[in-house]
Amino acid sequence: MPQTPLTVADIGEFGLIDRLRRRFEQGGEGVLRGIGDDTAALQVRPGYLLLATTDALVEGVHFQRATIPARLLGRRALAVNVSDIAAMGGIPRWALVALGLPAETPLSFIDDLVEGLAEQADLHRIRIVGGNLTRSPERLVLDLTLLGEVEMDRAIYRTGARPGDRILVTGTIGDSAAGLAILLGQVPRTVPGAEELIARHQLPSPRVEAGRAIALSGLATAMIDVSDGLAGDLGHLVVDNGLGGVVDLAHMPLSPALQAAAAASGRDPLPWALYGGEDYELLLTAPTHRVDELTRAVEATGVSLTAIGEVTAEPGLWLRHPDGQRVPLTPAAWQHFRSTDQTVVRAPTPPGSAREERQGEEGWP
Amino acid sequence: MPQTPLTVADIGEFGLIDRLRRRFEQGGEGVLRGIGDDTAALQVRPGYLLLATTDALVEGVHFQRATIPARLLGRRALAVNVSDIAAMGGIPRWALVALGLPAETPLSFIDDLVEGLAEQADLHRIRIVGGNLTRSPERLVLDLTLLGEVEMDRAIYRTGARPGDRILVTGTIGDSAAGLAILLGQVPRTVPGAEELIARHQLPSPRVEAGRAIALSGLATAMIDVSDGLAGDLGHLVVDNGLGGVVDLAHMPLSPALQAAAAASGRDPLPWALYGGEDYELLLTAPTHRVDELTRAVEATGVSLTAIGEVTAEPGLWLRHPDGQRVPLTPAAWQHFRSTDQTVVRAPTPPGSAREERQGEEGWP
């Protein structure tokens, strides 16, 4: 009789829980009760705020099994939540994992997914303290809730930017969008830098250490992570607070891999950088006279920090070309539920951008 | 032109977030940042443990739009998480709401769902501090994460029962399962007590005040809420800890509505009570000499407490008949992923029980 691969239906809910419990180390600092109880009991430190964030990944909407291996999916699902904690300057600590699984999901897929979650958790010393398992007939659904901590007087929020502040971003942007374009076959996989860009898309590196350095320095006025695209997330920092921003085209931090891939494929890398999203870098504002000190603090963590523009009292977002000319930069945040463009101003989608590809993938029919 | 009802696709993700933000009161004690930021910033009190629990409801698996109105679905989704916090003796405080929505979901359905969530939150003074919105092509998915607090020295866990302890349960059990049987048409809706039983199924009353009274009394040794069925959850309290339990048939707290419905339909109410689940009552253990004091503490909150049996050193679960005869009571917890009964001992499903109906509804094909 041929051996058929085991599925989640073969081992049942409790079998799955046992598997998770085995891989996720139990207990640890601050964990009084974890997996196996209905509720985790956690000890938050005096003087710290609790941070709580949740993000869901739905198969066919946020990922496809064809374009990301299960282990990387697990790592990525946790990493994007870690990025939210990092954007407040916090320390990620405990996670709850809710999995919705089709009955025919191979057990090997679950094992790889759990391995990825555990690897990413280990990397940040996060404890998986609970969760939920349920059947989801058509699609795999991963809903992660991540809890973290930040010193009460060090948390950085989306609000707080002031006119005249410099706008800064860690690392490089646009890589993830370019990596997705390659995965979707819209840019040849043979371009130089392709594997690096794909890795940036599949496995973001949330900027926890940089975020901690920024928070502890007390020098930043506002911060967010770049998940919707630089333009969209900058809008949250300034436009949502009645301010504006000017971004210098010449100062955009583009990686050598992105520049090489763009050149080889005859693409403009800018749409990827401005509208691509999923970079999971930190975007922040700080007074001009604190930028040098802040940059040193961030670079001490091994991550670059680049000043890309400034906050203005005049509302709106602008892109400044090297000749000084300004063009509007529309805050085009990623909208999951929008079927038409009729009532909301959004940035025109640059042809061939990753954003356009995601719209094809995620937008309503 | 006929007016078509608005759907979530018509207002987009940000329109939905605005709608949620309008209905869920912002700020409040302990909330430094809530809806609208990627991460909630919360202040946990010194001397308290943080409690964290998550539960997902998937359309067609855990509920059907035909059998529960959207408002009650919202209330129920939050209530079942509140019950998990209550089972640790905790105070529910903050919730994160992750919604997966088909594009064609009517906006009125969402409004009712949100209203239900807000009503239940108001009832327990819970703040909705964040969440996630995403598209879920086929099915509505509600994943709630609830955070709570409990005094460090008052938390009650699943572990801690000792041989000789009495087994106690709040309120009445089996009502929810009988209500579901009526909703599924397996018991006529005309039986006496039907509406009360349906209400118990659609809108559980998590025992927060009773749980607090039990925790503050310091008299209970272990506690859990009855979600999988009395037999299954008792198994978690005793069998999982190497102990056993005997339950007295004559002492099962059955409501007048359940007894009337059972009598009128010629059913035995016992399977509903033992295996039905979703009662969201509290099941606990306490030393015999503390039972009177504990009962008074619980009854002061307006909820009854009934001693139904005792913990034994001998492993296994038993049902004791009035003539003293014991029959095995299998710990038949609800297993979402189990397709067959081949490898795990489970209680025989009594014909016509709510458990059987749920198996038809939720089991693997």
C-alpha cells in the first residue's frame, strides 16, 4: 500500500497542540502559564507599557504557497508583527498563534511552518505562549498576536512629528517589492541581485535593535514601520497629523541589488521604493540638530539611517527632484477592501510596479 | 436604479477602520494608544499578571449566519474569550479584533457585528484597542484576542486539584447544547423552555463576577471554563494531572428549561450536560471543608454553585448513579481536527445529542 503523507486531519487538534508544545520552548522569564492552558499568564515588568499587535495572513490574499516555503511563511508571519513592536521602540516578548487549517494540509507543511515560527521567535527571544487551532476549509489563515514591552517614558508613536523635523529611514527601501516582482515573473529571475531581493521579500528583518536604540536615545519625535509603502506610511506620520512632508528623490536609500536589478531590467526603481511596501524598515522624524547623534545610535546596531526629507507645516506630501522641482507624492496606503478608486485619492499605480502586481493579486474582482 | 446594499468593498479598509473607531470608545484607563495605531500601548497594573487568550470563529465551522444574528455573533465571540479570562479569576480589560471579511459582506452585517462586540465590551468594561482587517474570500473569520489582569497571588490554573477535593460547577449545564439542538431543528422549537435554551446558546454569560469571587476567596485549588463539555473539561482538571474524578448523576445542575424541553421531547438531558459543551460555566475544585464558604462567596454574585463530585487519586472519570453504581465517563473533549476515532478513546456520542450534531457540522468529511 503506498504511503500517503499525513495531514492535520490524521492527528487531530490535540495531536497538533502537542506538536506545537514540543517545538515551542515552555516557560521562560515572565511566563507563568503558556501553551496548553486556555489563557497565558504573563508578568509585565514594572515601569513598562504593554504593547499588543495582531496581523492576519490569509492564503491567496497575503501569500501563496507557491511563492513562499512554509518555513519562511512562519518566520515572515512573526517578523511582520515584530516590526510593529519595533516601530514603537519596544521589545517583543510573547506571541499567540491562531492557525486556521484546511483538513488536507500536509503535516510536513505544518511542521515547517512551526519550525519557521520557532526560529523567528528564538531570534528575538519571543515565547509562544498560546493560540488557537481551528479548521478553515479553503485557506490557511495565520493570525499572530504579539505582545511586547517598552519603558513608559520611551515609547514612540505615530504622532509627535513637528514642522522642521527631518524625515529618516533605516536600511534600504523597495527591495521587497522588487523581490515580489521577480517572484511573480514580471522581472527576470536572472537579473543581478535577484536572490537578495527575493530574500528581502520572503524574510523581512524587523529593526528591533535599531528601534530600541532610537527609543532609548529619546531623540525621535515619531516613528512607524514601512509596511504600506514609504509614501503611505509617511502620510500616517505627517498628513494624519495635519502636517506635510517633502522627500528628496536623490536621498532615497536604494540597495545596490535594487539598483542593479532595475538597471538590468530597464525599470525605474522609484515606484518600488515609494509605493512598494513590506520593507519593514523604520520611518521616523527627529529635530535636525539631533540627527547626527541619532544616526550614530542607530548605526551602532549595524543598520544605516538616512535623512530623506523634512516635515512641513504645509499639508501634503511632495517629492523633490534634484533640480529643486516638487511633484505631489500621494499617500497611497494599501487598502485591502477598496474595489474602486472613485472616492479616495490614491497615487497612480506606476506601470509594472509591485504595487500593481499586488493589486492584481489582492484587489477585489 | 434600485439601491443595492453597501458592502465592505464599497467603503474600503480605512472606511471600515473609521467605522470601528467611531463605535469603540477610545482611550480609557490603561490605554495609551489604541485603534488607529499598529500597536496598542497598555498600562498593566503593578502586582497584577497579564492574561492573554485568543479564539477564532470561522463561518460554517463555528457558526452559520443562518442560525445566529450578527449582533449576537459579535457578543458571543467576545463572551467566549471573556470566559477564558474568568476561568483564571481574572478581569478582562483589552481586546484586539481581527476580522477576515468576504468582499460582498453587507455593511449592515458588519455594523451589527460591531454593535454586538461593543455591547459585550461595554458590559465588561473592556476596551477594543486594536485589530486587523483583511479580505477572506469565502468565509467570515473572527479572531479575538483578549487581554486581562489578575492579582499575582490570586490566579487560578488548570493544575492544583488534589485528591479529596470537591468538584463544583457554577450555574446550570447542558442548556447551550439543547439550544443548539433546537436551532438545528432536532428538537421542536415548540418545547417549553426553547427560547431560554436558544438564548443560552447564542449569548453565553461568562462568569466574570463569580470567577473574581472565587479568585479573591483563595479557596479554589483549580478552575477551567466549560467549553468542550463537562466531561472533557473535567478531564483537563484531573486526568491531565494524573488524577481522577467521580461525578454524581443526581447532583448535575440542570435548569428547569432543560428539564422541561427534555421531558417534552422525550430526550435524556444528560448527554447535553456531560458532552454538550459551550456552557461557559466555571468548573472548579476546592477542599471539602471550604465548600460552604466558597458557595456563599459565589452566590453573593447572583450565581449558583453546585458540588457535583470529588477528585480521586485513582485516575479516570466516573459517573456515579444514585444507587452508587459507577460507569466510566470518558473525557471526550471537542477535537476540531480529528477525522476518525481510531487512535483516541472518546466517549460514545449519545444518539441525538448536541455533540453529535456538532460533529456533523464541524467534523471532517
